[in-house]
Amino acid sequence: MCSNFLLRMNTPLRLVMHRKHIHRIISTLQQLNRNMLSMLANFILLSEKVIRFLPVVVIAVVCCCLLLSVVAVCCCLVLLCCCLLLSDVVVCCHCLLLFAVVRCCCLLLSDVVCCCLMLLFVVIFCCCLLLFVVAFCCCLMLLSVVAFCCCLVLLCCCLLLSDVVVCCHCLLLFAVVRCCFLLLSGVVVCCCLVLLFVVVIVTP
């Protein structure tokens, strides 16, 4: 209470207190000023270092980006080549497998038909008379037509079950081989018919 009373009065003590506050504020401002100046000096030094090393950093980053782009392009090219080679191998294997399966089926079917025709020819030739020659010829022609139709149906089924995206030269080779095989089977059937008629006419 005594101090408050003295401060309220216009005495030299009050002036002394004001001077202390003013000196404290001035010292605080000076300390802040020194701190700001030191921070500014540190910032300037740091900026000089950054500006000095900035071109080196930029050049290093650009070189790294170029190197990474070259590596990425090389990897893409290698991957593309591997994919192309793998696709070619798959297509060739698929075509060869399809050709082998269809040819084996056709050969087996032609062998079965030839065996059946030969057995039928022997049975009719040994057991039947000349009156059944016409019926035999009709049956022979009918069986040959059935065999031809079965081969065509088998070919169509294999082509439908296979992939549509097959190389054109593979399809052309398959068609040529198939036509040659069908022509050869037709020639064999015609030779069998001619031999049948010759044997029937020559034998008493």
C-alpha cells in the first residue's frame, strides 16, 4: 500500500520507475534487433551457399533424369522384343499343333474308311453275285462321299475351335496341304472303283 501511494504521488520515485521501464524496453528492442541482424546474416550466407551449389545440383538432377529416361527406353525396347518373340513362338506352336492334330485325324479317318471299303469289297466279291455290283458301287460312292463330308466337318470344327488370329501363310499352307490330301484320297477311291469294275467284268 505504501508503494502504491508513493507511485500515485508526483515524486522522483515515479520517474525512476518510468526510466527503468524505458531502459528495459530499449534493451529488449536492441536484443531483438541483434537477433534479427544475426538471422538475416545467416540467411544471406545460406542463400550464397545455395546459389553457389544450385547449378551443380541442377546439372546433377538433369543428368539423373536423362539417365533414367534412357534406362526406361531400353527396358521398354527389351520388353517389347521379348513380347514379340513370345507371341511369334506361341503362334507357330499353335499352328503346328493344329496342323498335326487335323492331319492325324484325317489320316486315321481315311485309314478307317479304306479298311472298311476293302473289307466290304472282299465280302461282296466273295459272297455276292453280279446283281449286287451296282449296289456295291453305290455304297462305295456313298461311303466316299460320307468320308469326304466327315473330313470337311472335322476341318471346319478345328478351324472354328482354333484362334481366328492365325498367320495368313500358315492358313494358306494348311489349305494347300488339305486340298492335296483330298485330291489324293479321291484318286485312291477312283482307282478302287476302276479295279472293282475290272475284276467284276474279267472274272466269269
